[in-house]
Amino acid sequence: MDFSKAPAPSEKVGRYRWVVVTLLFAAMVINYVDRQTIGLLKADLSKEFGWNETHYADLVFYFQLAYAVAYLAWGKIMDKIGARWGFGIAFAIWQIAHIAHAAARGFGGFVFARMGLGIGEAGGFPGGIKAVAEWFPKKERAFATGLFNAGTNIGAIVTPLVVPGIVLAFGWQMAFIVTGVAGLVWLPIWLLVYRRPREAKNLSAAELAYIEQDPADPVEKIGWAKLLTKRETWAFALGKFLIDPIWWMFLFWLPDFLGKRYGLDLKSFGPPLIAIYLLSDVGSVAGGWMSSTLMKNGATINKARKLTMLVCALLAVPVMFAAKADSVWLAVLIIGIATAAHQGFSANLYTLPSDVFPRGAVGSVVGIGGMLGAFGGMAFSKYIGQVLEQIGTYTPIFIVAGSAYLIALLVIHLLTPKMEPVTI
């Protein structure tokens, strides 16, 4: 059979590629349980160790510093050794670092654990995007990315459901130990199941042909220096620089905002956070679905991706007024729509490297963008800490959040007006 062509319409295409998405989804659930645990414990840890707003902002800063540097390296590693071992190694590092939080006895110990977590978790998205690029044709990549990215929201939902009970019953240390050990179950499953499509024994010939329907990529190795000369690299990287800090803010400061503005605590964070991240899940899947559906109906990649991102950017604007909401549930609705918009925007932005670059460069481009996104997050974390220390209100922070997506889309459009394949 000629694998370079898609199967005929009458030929049934299998669904084994969705097993890969399921595994990536599960990894992202674990990733965000590990990442968000400290946000839920901010008030308790601050009281126990005497932290102020700047201490907590610095913890987020050091996590993002390690994440930024490692993200760039992981992108290259994924292109070199592939998603199977690259993702597996990254996962092992971040789980061990998550468990190590339980041994921290002061600010320095938490910095060490957070930086280890950042180094490992930085491999998650480069590995996931690499796997999607290997297993899906271009027309399905945004939807597949949206699905596995939805795992981040489920992780953010699981955390307030599981962590408070563990903390109240056994103490904060056990929150890191129990969730960390439970998450390690994923690793052997990934290593046993994941292979590249042509190495997968359970993949049908028809599905392999479907996966490989796009034109073959060039074999030439592509270095960072060459990628940095491409406008498409900077479109992705600057997009990440502008929107990633907003998601970090939601993830690490939402419990604090709800506590200070509406008096919620460890026992009452759950329902509002669950509602926000359920809406985020809808946005992640809907954003990927919308652009993929537009493409299946004949729209170009350029039109499908940018129209979807425009809708998402407009939906994020009302979050500027979230801090002024009189009731907690009105604030939850406004913030939930904004986080959904972020996830839909992000699902499409994440597909840009695989839309325009050959597969051999996808991990590296994602690594460059992720590094800039984390640098943006570092700067925004410092800004948040200063605003809360000096002004004590989230209003300026939410104003930045509401405007970031329209600015990001403008930058992306100016750098990639047509979103055409990169010539290297």
C-alpha cells in the first residue's frame, strides 16, 4: 500500500491515534495537580513560614526561571530523541521534584523543589506537541492539542477536590507525597504504549496513511540559529510571551484573589475553582474544534486559526472588570470565560509550529516559544507581587489580562500574515 496518500473515503480509518491523546491528557492532569498544589496552600504556607507577597511571587519566579531555561532545552531534546523517552524523562523529573516539596523546611527548600518541578514540567508541552505532530495530520492537530491541553484544566479541578482533604487530615507535606506517588503510575504505561506511528504494532495501514497524508518533511537538520531568523518562530514565541503570563497568574493567584476579595479559604475554594476550570476545559476543546472544523469545511489554516483566536481574544476582554464583581459567582463567570478563551487561543497558537514548520523543527520552535512565555511569566510575577504589596488590589492585574490576547493576535498577524509553510 502507498502510505504517502490518505486512504480512500470508503476505507475505514482507525482511532489508535486517540490513545496517544488520552495518555497526553492524563499526563497534563498530573502536571497541573503538581503545579497548582502550592497555590492552594499559599495562605497556610505563608502563615507557617512567615512569607509575604514578595516571597510567594519569588517562588513563582524561580519556578518560571527553571521552566524557561529547561523549555528551550527540552524542545531540542524532543527533536533529538523523540517524544517517548523525552516525555518520559521529563515526567520522572517533575514527579520526583513534586514529592521533594514535602522535605522543604524553609524558603530555600521550596525554591529548590520548585526549580526542579520547573525543569521537569518544561518538557510536558514540547513532548506533547511533538507527539501530536508525529501522530496527527495538520487538519486534526488543533483539536488533538485542545483535547490533551484540556487535561490541564482537569488537573486544576482535581487539585481543590483532593488536596484540601489530604492537608486537613494529614498535613501539607502529605499533599505532595500522596499526589506525587499516585501520579507515578502513568510513567510505565507511557513507555509501554507510546511508539512512533510506523513503529506501532496496533496501528492499521489505513490509519498510518491517514496520519501521513501531509507532504513529506525535509530530512535536513534545523538548528536554533536558522529558526531564529524566521518570522514564524517569533510569531509563536512573542504570542507565548504575551499570553502565558496571564495563565500563570490565573493558576497561581486565583485562590489568593478569591480569598482576599470574597473571604474563601482552603475549605471553600473548591466549587468556584472547579467551575472556572470546567469552563476552561470547554474553551480548550471548543477552540481546537472550531479551527479544525473550519479547515474541514474549506478554510485555510490562516483563516481558521486566526478567526478562532480573534473570538477567544474578544471573550477575554471582560476579565478587566473581574475584581469589581459584587458576588463571587459573577467573578467566577467572568474569569471562567477568560480562562476558557485563553485555552482556546492557546490550543491554536500551539499548532502554529506544526502548521508551518517541518516535524523535525517543531520541538525546537515550541521550546523557544515556551522559554519566552516563561520569561514573560517571570516579569509578570514580579509585577503582581509589587502591585499586591503596594496597592493591594487585583484590578491593574486583570486589566493587563484582558488586553493581552488582542495584542498577541495583532503581533502574530503582522509576523505571519498568511501562515504559509516555512521555506528552510
